[in-house]
Amino acid sequence: MANNTNMYDLTMDEIVAMLLAGGHEVSTLVEGDMGSGKSSIMRELMRLTSRRGVYFDATTKDLGDMAIPMIAEMEGKNFVRFAPNEELGMHLQDEPSIVMIDEYGKANPAVKNALLRLLQEREVGSYKLHPETILFATTNLGAEGVGDIVPPHGRNRITIVRMRKPTYMEWIEWGINSGIDHSLLGWVKDNPQCFASFTEVKNPDDNEYIYHPKSQRTSFVTPRSLEKASNWLKKRDRLNDKTITAALIGTVGARAAMDIMAFTKLADQLPTLDQIKTTPDTAPVPTSAAAVCMVVFRSLGAMSKELIDPWMDYMQRLDKEAQGMFANGVRSSKYQHQGMVLTNKKFTQWAMSNNYMFAADKK
């Protein structure tokens, strides 16, 4: 399912690659749907480069927060020198770093103007960023109606790209590696429309899950709010259904909350991990396709040396579609347990026996 109609909208990985290649030379403004993961770009750049990150929250600043005057002396004469805000990263002049100006489009107009020299020349006052420092900014889409405006003279100083929302399968792949509740991953797989952009939906009533500027929804589904919903779902052994439902309504909206709660009831069909580990030949096999997906997602996320052998025995009791889903999860370049599974003897035997499932990939 596509998320946007613009073929030149970029994924987060594509934007990260772009910034790694040229982010030290050209400042880039990344615009995209709220809660779609724009702020995660800095964490990914830090991970890939092992550099320090500097976060500048433009919405919390006024012009006086940009720098403060200091009296300096040179050749017996006094003059004013401005010391820039630490959040601009000028204290890291001697080392390359990652500087992110978050929510640039919502900043006070005076702050936007004050940041123009930094964005174009990478300088503030008499201070200059390290030549290898990657500098970028983020903002929401202007069409969302939440106050993001970048004037023409500002836009002309930077490169602007749009980051699309992840597809539901991209988010599931991330969720498997990030400890997202397996029942929520299953719900997302069954409801890919929750990752649509409002730009695809003219009538907000056609998709009650997502944010839409024409609706009055106070809570809605975004990749960010789904992660928070997962945190609440993990507490359902300590809280009653009413409390969990209320928390979900306030996180992802009423429609999504009700549907997610109904979906989690399928978890009762799932075998425990201990059952799979100790009795893979007799552990219960779910009867619904949704519950089978949940078992696969949970096992991908919880994979360990103790689980892999019995899981391979258990997995072969599932249908071929579920087996293929597991294999595709393993083959993802981002799967954190890939090495463990690919070198497992039972998995390699299964892969050889089911080579036909991947024949299309070789064409």
C-alpha cells in the first residue's frame, strides 16, 4: 500500500543516506506528516557515524535565546561578542557532529531569520561549525494546519525534501526489532490503512484512524502514537480492560482503540514461548490467520539460541504463508537476529526444501 502520491517522497533511510553524502555541505529541511519519525533521523545518523548529536528545539526559543552578549577585550579595547546557545552545537567546533533543528517551520519568525546564516553559511557570530558536521532541520507539512511556515527567502537557502510515512510492513519490520507488542503488530498488518497520509483521503470519515486537518480528532494513529500504544498494551496484565482502553483512546483515538482491544483478545489463542520451547510438536497452533501472524511476529522479536531449534519444528506445523512470513522477516537487512537464524542448521534445511518460495526474487 503506497503512502503518498508523490513519487519523489523519500523514506527515512533514503534521507539518512542523502545527509551522509552531502549534509555537511548543504543544509536540508525534512518535511513530513506528524509522528512519522522525522526526529529519528538524528538517532540513525548518530548510530551510523558514532558522532555526538545536538538537538535544537526551535519552537521553544525566542530571539534572545539564540545568543547572549559578552564583553571581550582585544588590543586594549572592549567590544561585545555574542556567545551562541549550546544547542546550536558551536561548542563542538573541533569535532564533526550531527545538528538537528527540530520544528523549524513552527519557530518564531525572528528565530527563523536568526537561523538563516547557520543554515546557509554554518556560522553563528564568530563561530563556525566543523566542516564535516551534518546539519539538517525538520518541520511538519504546511497542509496539516499546525503552523509550519517557511518563507521563500528561507526556502531558497536550503534543500527541502519530503519524507513519506513508512508503509505498514516497514513499520512492522521496525517494530519486530524494537520490542513492539506482538498483538499490535498483528493489528497493523490487518489494518494497513492506519498508515495512510491525510493527503490521500479527501473525506476524513473514509479513514477514522489517521489525523486529518478537516476533522476534530484529538487523538489518532501515527507511527509515534502506535509506539506509545504498545507501551500501554504491555501493561495489560496489571490493568483492567477499561483502563487500558481509556489509555488507548487517549493515545490513538477511539476507533483504533476499540479495534485494537478486540484484536488483542486473539492473544488467548497463542501458545506461550515456553510451550514452543519445550513441546514444539504439541504446542497449540492458532486457528485464525491474525493469531498466526502474532505468533510469527512474537517469535521474530523474541528469537534466541534456546528458541530457534524448537521454533523451526513448531513453524513447520503452520501454513506455508506463515512460514514465508517468518523467512521474509529473517531476510530483512535490519533484522537483529539474522546471523543467528541464517546459520541455524534447521533453518538452512528448511530454506533448501522451500527454495521455490523465493524463486521470484532471483528473476
